[in-house]
Amino acid sequence: MTETINFDLHIHSYASKYKEGKGIVDNSTVENAAVLMSKLQESNVGLFSVTDHNRFWPELYVRLDELVVSGEYPTVQGLVAGVEFDVQFDPMMGKCHIITIFNAKNKIENYQKIYSAIDAHRIDSQDGAYSKQNFEYLLREIALDVILIACQRNSLEGHDGHHNSLSESTREPEELLLSGYINALEFQRPNVEGILRDNLKKIPNNVGLVMGSDCHEWLAYPNHDSKHGKPQFKHSRANILPTFKGLLMAVTSPETRINQQVNRNREYVQTLRIGGKEIPLVNGLIAIVGENGSGKSSLIKILHGKTSEPFVKRIMDKNEIHFSDTDDTKRLYIEQGQIVDQFGKGNLFPADNFLAVDHTEFREEYTSFANGILAYVKKRIQARDALNRLTREGLSYNELIHISSYYINLLAEDGYDSIVNPHELYDKDLKDLIEKIFLMRSDEYYEGYQQELTQVLDLLSKIYGDVHLKSDEKVIERLVKNCIISAKSEYDRKVEEASTSQQRDQRDYIEARSAFIRLIVDAEKNNTEELIFPSSPNVIHGYSSNPVYGFSFNAEAIYNDRDVLDDFFAKMFTAGYRSVDALKTIETYEELKTAVYRCGAVDQIDDQYQRNLTIFLDDMCSTKKYIVDTAQNHEALGNTLGELSLAYFKYMTEHETDKCIFLIDQPEDHISNNNISKSPFSISLT
């Protein structure tokens, strides 16, 4: 079982003496190996390497192996062979320190291979370095698997310093990193780590960043020596086994292995006991694997407390299964197939995470536009009909008009009692608005805006007073004219009962003449009035966004930021009338019936037109829902089961307010380890 351990791959010994100042490594010898081990134990180092400058000391490694195996230093669990080589990648540039870790498997014969190859190509000058070609030749001669960690003391863009960094030995350090030639970078100061992380954003490969002590005087560990402290030094840590393979896993999967945050959760199952055997569990991610029918789901149910089923009880009793520390711990349980089921029903995430989209503006704009088109066309038809009626109908002179009548003939215009009140809607809107602002003024939230709200109320009240007066005038006019029409009807009924035949003929002629005069007036009015086709609606926003736990739950209407005029014409009219110019040519109700989509008769025009409008509005106001991970450049997540399952996993784990044990039964491909490791978000599972 892996655990998080501190590691240090940059320690020197007496073998580096040829490059160091006088006395600095004199006591870092085989005889003093226990000093180094004690210091490593004090610093909780689990894995280390002694990486001398272009040198390897087999005897020192043999002694350190003995001390590791002895168990006297229980924290120090592993030792890997290493050398810090000076390499010059570009002959026109400086040299670079390459910490090279060998898979020597702690065998003496492998230690000897490393020593012999280096000794055969020995560098004696302090300023000496291997060329890239000679370095590779040396590694081939040693013939052991290696991990290459380049020193980088500044930005990868720095090429002119004197820090023995990778970027100072080649103009293209990114190529070596991208190709995997260099497995990791070693930095010395914490601020450099931040710089390098920024540099590495443009490199798709995962490159590990590690920190080494560069200790020369063991008694002063982890400082460089007794005179030069390293107050900013902090050991790198990794979730690995303390071996070469463990280190290789760390540098090839740094995003999940190296310097992960310490899990401070204390709510976890510490042990599983089956029969008399106790199995320790870690505070992190645990996978229960096995063949179908091996009891994985039953174990999860037992852990979750679902032990009422008979077969689960039998398994518990037969195998004496017990978990520790679960009684008072909250457990979040995802049953087998639950995610698939919730995805299919569209309720994987809480429904109220998606806010409703306000379609009021869109509906009002297109309703007004549609009604305006119908009114325009009808006015054209009415104008034409008025001329046609004037042509068809005539009026002959009749002398009855001059005969005295005992009764007075009362005439009323058509629509005399049909009074339209254009102020009524605005009167109501202003009244509602004033009442709302009045309530706002009494709300504590607006306490600092009392003066401004009072000023607004004063201005609106003046406008409302004027509009309300005009509305009242129309209301009174309607009442008065209604009374007049009622009285006229009663008068006409009584006159009809008492009139002679001649008087009735006279009254009919007077009414016919009055109607003919109105016909002339209507024809003149309808054909001289300028008709204006309504303006097309603007593009309208129609979306909602609700940020929750690092995600944005968005709902977007079909019409959002789109010109949907063509969609409108397609729903409202037949193929030959889906443009403004075509609609302007309609002159009869028969043509209008033909133009209105799915209209079968003239008397169905209004109803079918409104049905078409309703269908269009409902279609356009339907919404698509999607989720944006705000931590990942606000990119929308896909709608596949796998993608949303990963989002659900992050949503439920990273933002669980109450620390708990998170149980997933049969996640399989939807939130599998493979998918999780490849997903762009970090994972923390308790």
C-alpha cells in the first residue's frame, strides 16, 4: 500500500570533494553514514539518494543499504542510486546539472557498474562537463533504467545566467521536456516553483517539480552546510512506495503523486476486520476489486449501514466483517446503476440549480410584431373593400326625404358605443409600479435610498395623475355613449310601433343615405391613411446562469442572441408569404387565408393565426441546459453520461460541506480511475 513520504534526491558526500570548497564535505563519509541517517529520520524522509558530482561511491551505498535494512531508522525506508552529472547540451552554451537516478535495485554488482563506467570516463576538472553525446554513451554503457531530473534555478526563458540550469545549456529546454528526455525539474527556491508552473502551462506533458536539499555537510542537514542555512527549504513529498519504481510513478504522474495537499479529513474508516484479520485502510481513495459475485457490493452496503437484507446479514455473520469508526460518520452512497438512472431521467444534478429563463420580453416583442402584421394586412383589405363597396353600391334620390314626419329620426355612427381606452393599460402599469416602489421604500435594504425613492415616487405620481385622468375620461365617455345608445334603441322601438308605412320608408331611406355617406368617408379615410408595416423585433437575450460550487448551471432559450425572424415567418405563413414584401401584396381575406399557415377557412384566420403564434413562441422559448466548469476556462461540459458523471463526481466530492465517507458501487467507465485521472479537475476523495 502506498503512502505519502518525503524524499530528497540531492545530497552530496566526500566523493564530491574535487568540486567543493575546503572542508565542506570532509565529514560526509562512509564512517559517518549514521549521522546522515539520523538527520533523515528527524526530517521524516522516506526515500533518498546521494548524488555526487560526476562520481559514484559504491562503498557508501552498501553501508547506507545496511542502515536502511537494519530498521534503526524506521522512517527512512528506501535508497536509490544517483549521480549529479554536468552535461552541456549545446556546445555554445553553459552546462547543466542532471540528477540521474539509476534502477540499481540495491545490488552491489549494479553499484559497481555505475562506478566503473564513470571512472572510465572520469572528469577531473571542476569546470568539466559531458557533451550530450558522451552523456548518453555513458548511460548506455551503464545499461540501467534511469530517471533524469534537470536542475532549473530560474525561468525556462532564462539563457544567460550561471545557475547550471537546463535553460542555460540549451535554447530549447521545452523540446527536451516535451519529448520526455527530461522527466522532472529540480528547483531550489519556492518562488521558482511558481515561475516554472507558469512556464510549463504550454507543455502538454506532465513535468514533475521537485525540491532537493543539496546538502554537503550531513551534520547540518537539510542545510547546505553549517554556514549556509536553507530556511525556505521544504521536502518534496509523493504518494509512492519508497523504490525506484515508486519514484518513476511519481515523476510520470506528478499531478496525482507529487506534493499533493495533505488530506486533513479525519472522517474515514481506519480498519476492516474480516474474521480475526485486521486490514488497515488509508485516508484517501480505496478501490475494492474482484470478480462478479465476489461480494464487492455487499461490502459497500455493510459500510453504508444497509445491513437489513438477509443475504448481507449472512455474509457479515459468516465472515465476521466489521468496519471501524463508522457509527457517527456521514456516508454518501451512490448505488450501482444510480448515476445511469438519474442521467436517463435528467435529474443527475438538483433541478433548482437551473434557474428559469425570463421570456417576457421575447413573447411581448413577437406578439406585438405578429399582431401588427395582421392589423396591417387587414387595413389593406379594408381599404380595398371600401372602394369595392362604393363601386358596387349606389343611392338613388328619393323625395321622401322632404316629407315632414311627426317623429324625429335619430342616427348614430357605426361603433358609436365601441370606445377604445388607449390609456387603460398604462394606467394600470403606473399604478402597479408606484405601489412596488412604495413597498421598496419601507424595505430595510433600501434604507440608504429613501430620498431617491421619494423623488421617483413624486415624478411617477405626476405622470400617473395625468394618465389616470385621460383614462377616466374615456371610461366616462363609454358610460355616457352607452346610455345614449340604450335610450335611442328604446325610442326607435316605440317609434316603430306607432309609425305609418310612409314614415318607415322615409326612415329606411334616411338610414341608407347615412350609411352611404359613411361608406364614402371610410373609403376616403382607408385609402388616404399611410400604412406602416411593423418593425422587426431586435435580437433578444434569453438565458440564465447560476454559479454553484465552481460550476455554472446555465439555461439558454433557442432564441438567445439569434435573429429568429425566418423561424417566425416559417411558423406563421405558407411558403409564398414568408417575407415582408409578400405580405404587403395581400388584398383579400381569401389571400390572407391562403397566407396563414394551416388555415382552412376565412372565418378561422384569427384563431389559426394565434395558434401559429403560440407554437412559435413555445418552440423558441424552450431551453437547453448545460453546465460550465468555471475552473476550466469556462468551457461547457459535454452532455454524455461519462462527462456529466465526472462533473457529478467533482460536484459531490470537492464541495461536500460535511466531511464524509463517499461510497460508489460499480462506477465502471463513467467515473472510473482511468477517467478520473484524465479529467481536468483535481480529485479529493474521502
